[in-house]
Amino acid sequence: MKESIENKVQIIDFSFKIVETGIKMIYHCNFETSLSIDNLMKLLQFFDKYNIPSLKDKIEPLLIAQISAANVCRLTNASILSNSLKLKKECMEFMEKSFASKTPLNDIKILDNSVLVQILQNSFYKIVETQ
């Protein structure tokens, strides 16, 4: 492979900060808790792309703890990009409760369409189930 011949790897789809933080976590087990939610989402994608589930498992609870009406749509999309089933499940449950209570959600227009359909189906199923 080119990387083994040149003794370097070029990572172009993540910022230097994300790569640096990810590498530090891999080799030193340092966990930086001062990262923004956006950087945590990118770090989750980084660990998914490079197949590091143990560190991905450390990021998911931090993101789950920050779910709110202001960010749930962005977090849901990030869960899809990073194959994070735990985060997606928690986001979906939050959105279903928000829809039921008519709580407005930020960025609903950017939400993945398949998620909207799934939430709608789940909502109708619960209505039919209770009648």
C-alpha cells in the first residue's frame, strides 16, 4: 500500500483537531471532555470510519447526555453518518416524545427523511395500539 511505502497516512475528511484528539485517545487513552458537541460528533464519525468501537462507545454517552430540542436533529443525522445505533435510538425516542408534546425542534428541515417516516410510523402504531 502507498501508506506503508511512504510511511504516512493522509486524512482529508477530518480536521487536524479531530485527528489529533482521536490519535491521542488511541495511544494515550486521554479523554478530552472539553470538546464541543460538533467536535464530539466528528470524533464519533472518526472512530466509526477507522473501526475503533471501544472509543466510539466512550463518545456515544456524552452525546446522548446532551440531546435537546436544539440539537436532536443534528445528532440524529450524526448517528446515521457514524452508524451509532445507541445514539440514533435515544434521538428517536426524544423526537417521538417531542412530537407527542408538540415541542418544536430546531433544524427539523435537515433531518434525514427516513427518520421522519419512521417516527411518523411509530407514532401511528402507538395510537392504534392504545385504542
